Amino acid sequence: MVWSPAYVALVAAIGVLVTALGWALWSYVLKRLPAWQASLSVLGVPAMAVLGSRLQMGEQVDALEMAGIALIAAGLALLSLLGWLAERRMTPAARR
């Protein structure tokens, strides 16, 4: 691969555009959801990366990685449950 000036400019432009789009979407989500709820998607990224590498590249997932994925899933479920319970306890006036 040749790193020509055009190639470097293209990679930089794509990087800037994708980053800007990511931040714009994140801002959009944060305006519409509570921060704890929006952050759940971020916490699942490592597990999705491991599973995605398994599906796309055929990488082997060992027992330690599966245990980590299970812990992440349990943590996300617990945070979801706690957030849901907290919302149920709020008065109708506080929800607005």
C-alpha cells in the first residue's frame, strides 16, 4: 500500500466525518434519554467487539472471555433493573 497524499487526505477526512457523526448521534441520544440509560450501550462495546471478531474473522473465544462477557451482561442487566426501579419510584411530577 502506498501512502500517497491523496490517500492520507481521504483517510483523515473519513476519520473526521465518522467521528463528527458519532458525536452528533451521541448528543442526540443524550438529549432524549437519561445518561445512565444511554451509557448502557457504551458499556457493551467490549463484549460486542469480541463476539463480532468471532463472527467476522472466526477467532476463538476462550472461557475467560466468555466469563467477561457474562459479567458485562450481568452488570448491564443490573444497571437496567436499578434504573427501571428508580424511575418507577419517582413521582409523576419529577418525571417531566
